[in-house]
Amino acid sequence: MMEVFRISTGKHAKTLSASGKKARWNRDNQFVLYTGQHRSLSSLELVVHQNISSVLKYEVMVIRLAEREKLYTRIPVKDLPGNWRDTAAYPALQDIGTDWYDHNRSLILQVPSAIIPQEFNYIININHPDFKKENVDLVHTEAFFWDNRLIV
């Protein structure tokens, strides 16, 4: 088992649920959880994608993933468009994620982080048949406090 991390506001940190809102690797009504390889990567991902407020209470979700190879689809940088780190590449990346999601290729999509390409984000399809406790488990949550220097 390996641990991945997701930072959410308190009310969203209690269950493994997804909003279905589109993002870099998915389109609307595709129910996936974005998680990071490290707490620090998850922090950076949130900072660049959200308006962070020091007023909101955030929690780190510690999620354990089974490490069986069949549960993963891995996308290496070499298979991505040259501009994959730019927001202009979203449609191409959403095509990749939608193909993975619509065809139930695996429970987890491992993708490089656009912020730190040497590290990975793990996208979890919560509607996949392998989405069960022995493969994906919310182990616990931890209080998370933003360093005010990160908040503009």
C-alpha cells in the first residue's frame, strides 16, 4: 500500500467523494479524486488552482492505495503534448483522461504534476468497479494550516 494526499475544506474531507467538475484531466460529470504523491505537492496544486483563504479550515486526507499494477494506468511525460503544462493543453489532456475514465481502463490514473513534472498526481475514478476499501481507503485526516506567506 502507498499513501497519497488530498487537501480539502473540512466538510469535504470526511469521505471519498467527487464533485464531477471538470479539471485538467477530466470533463464535467466524470467523478474523480485528484490526489498528490506528497503533502507538499498537494499543497502546491491547491495553491495554483484555488483561491486560498486563511479563514477556511483545511484538512489533509491521507488515502491509502493498493499497489497492484492492474489498478494503474501510467501516463509518462513523453506521451503528452509538448505544451502539456499549459492551460491551453487542457482539451488534449481531458481527451486522455476521458478515454481512461469512459473505458474504465483502471482505478487510478498516474500523471506527472504540471508544477513538478518529476512528481505524480494520482487520479482516482470513484465509479470504477475496483473502487473498494481494499484498494482505496481514507485512513485519516489531519489538520492543515496554511503558512500565510502562501496566501496572496
